[in-house]
Amino acid sequence: MKLYVSKNVYKAYIEHLAGYAAAGVGANGYENRGSNQRLVDLFFNGIPVFVAEGLTDNKMVAAQTSNLFFGTSLLSAMQEVKLLDMADIDGSNNFRFIARFFQGATYGVVEDIVLYA
């Protein structure tokens, strides 16, 4: 189980953990780091928090990683994969990879996913 959050939710959670008062006056944040901190393994009530780069502002999704999939369309007209040998073009030992296809994120069981929007 992971909690997938947008960037602004992640930043707000870090700010909340930092505390709101100056050192010596009140809260000094998570592990006394104050308001200037970068947390790596962030948790909320024991659930790992993961920043989902494509998620729009103020959105959160709670789901098991095994229930989320990367999907592609194999039956569409837009499916092409090419490999270009650049040796004949610029003399280098490089290859260029071209792929055109539809893609998207999908899920297995929708009842096992919680969306906060």
C-alpha cells in the first residue's frame, strides 16, 4: 500500500511536519530539522508517501502498487518501433530508438483504490 500524492500535497505535508514556531518557542519540526528539510522516506500513519509527478494539484490516491499497471494499446493504428543505426549518417557508434504508441496508467480492481480529489 502506498499513498500517491501530487507535488503540492507533498510540499504541504512537509511544511506541516516542519512546525510553525521558531526554535525554542514551540515546535521545531520533524527530528528537530526546522522548516528547512528534505525528507526521503516519508510516511503517513505507517503508509509510504510517494510523489506522483503527473497527478494534478490537491489529488491523492491510496492503492497497492500491485494493483496499478502501465497499459498500452496494441491494436491501434499508432504502433511503430524503429531502430536507426547512426553510423551511416554521422559516423558514430550510436543507435536511435523511435517508438510511437498509445500509453496510459490503468488499474486492476477499482474497489481497492481510494481517490481523494
